[in-house]
Amino acid sequence: MSVDPSFTITISDTNLFLRTRLITWAMVFCSLYAGIMTDSFMKSIIPQRVSVIIPSYNEERDIEKCLISLQQQTYPDLEIIVIDDGSVDATLENIKKFSVKLLNQSHQGPAIARNLGASKAKGEILVFVDADMTFDKDFIKNLIKPILDKKTIGTFSKGEYVANMDNVWSRCWNLNKGLTKNKMLPDNYPDTQPVFRAILKSKFDEVNGFDSVGYNDDWTLSQKLRIQAINAPGAIFYHRNPDNLTEIWQHALWVGKRRYKLRLAALFRSSFPMSLIVGIFKSFVYLTPQFLIFKVVYDFAIFISIFKSFLPGYTVVK
């Protein structure tokens, strides 16, 4: 039986068409796969940019040490942003000695300053530190590791140590918190907390940053996101306690602006008779007579701030 030549040509053309389509789809698939693998590989070898945000108000004493410490970090891609919150000392002049992004605002408090810094940040991860902190050289690298490993959206560190434990007033500050060692947190502190030291910028922007509510404004991020930061092992840093009575007074005024569930009870606890009783007792327990003076000064400042919160026109700006 003879075969129609036209039929043979049609089958041959069809086979060629199918082979061509298969080759084309294979090339497309390979290109897509290669692109995905290349993107994944590049992300693994190119570090994500980190923006370190530092609110600063009258920090002429500490800001230089903080910035030097950050410039010595082993993590390669850092953007350092300092927000001067209306300082009236030499803070601004000291910041200008460094190659950092400097922002200025009238005195509005740390929450507003941090939000301003975050709004200008180019990094995919935000790190929030204070001007009176210094850092181990691997601090940033270890702090953001759980984020890079996609274990969490944000971290904090339990490796927070007192930078000036040799000062008696600094020791009194720790004793007042029930801490007798040179750490800012107790040994049994949990592995989660509501204060983020590092967080994905996308998550920060999702809830419009911090709310300005006073001393606990750095808690508001966790409250709005409904998630807590997890501990980042090995992220060691040092935080200076107030180490003279003037600083203790000023910082306690700020602490007194926290949100109290029972303000009248807090007012009573910080009243002079209670302060005197607790101060005398703990001075003997800790064998530190200066604690009595510390307690009276600290509690009186707390008392003043709580009392003012009952008055019209009260503001939480530090």
C-alpha cells in the first residue's frame, strides 16, 4: 500500500514543532531555575544592609564611644543614623566628627526620633540602640543572625552588661532593680521579650513604628505586632547606668512617665516614708549606705512624674 507523501510531511512537521516547543519550554524552565538559584546564591553571599538607629538627647559624654564601637563592627554593610533630639550640649558637635547620617528634630522624645530615623533608613533590618551603649565587635552580626536565618522577625539580646559597675551610684541602680551582678538582666530572664533590639524594616513599617507613650514606648512595637522578640545568643553589649545623683534624678523623672496600671499605688510606693523605709532596709542588706540617698532621690523623682500625670497639660516627652 502506498503512503501519501503529504501525510509524511505533515507528521514530520508535527514532530519538529513538538520538539521545538519542548526545547523552548526546557530553556525557559532552566532560565527560571538558574535565576532563582542565582538570586538565592547572591542573597547568601551578599549581606543585607542594616540600619542602626540612635536617638540622642544631651549625650555629649557617651555618643563618641558609641559611634566608635559601631564603626568597629565585623558586619560589613552598616548604615548608622543618629537623630539629635534637640540637644543643648555638645552632642551635635561630637556627632559631626563621624561619617554617619545625621538627622535633627526639636525635642520630642526617643519614640519620635526612632521613627524619624527609620523613615530615612535604607536597610532591610533596623537595629535600635542608645547613645550610652558600646558593643562587642560581633554584636550586629550575632544580633541579626536569627532574622537572616528566618527564625523570627526581630531579636533582642540577654548579653547586656553594665558598663560602669565600678561606680557606686551605678551599682545602686542595679541593686534597686534587684540585680547584684554586672548584668542588666537576671540570669533566669526568658528567651523572649516585648522590646525589639533588631527588626525587619517591613514589619516595623507595617505598624507605623513606635507610639510615643513615655518610658515604655519601645514596648509598643511588640504590642501592635502581637509578637515578641527572641534572644540572639552572643550579641554582647554594654550599657551605662546613671552614675551621679543628677543623672539618677533626670532618668528617674523619665522612668516615672511609664504607663502605670495603678498610678495611686505607684504614687504611694514612691512616697517619702516608703522610700525611707526601703532605703534604710536595703542599705543594711546590701552593705551599701549610699543606697539610702539613691533611693530617696530616685523615688522622689518618680513621685514627681506620677503626680504631674494627674495635672492638665501633662506630656510624656523626655
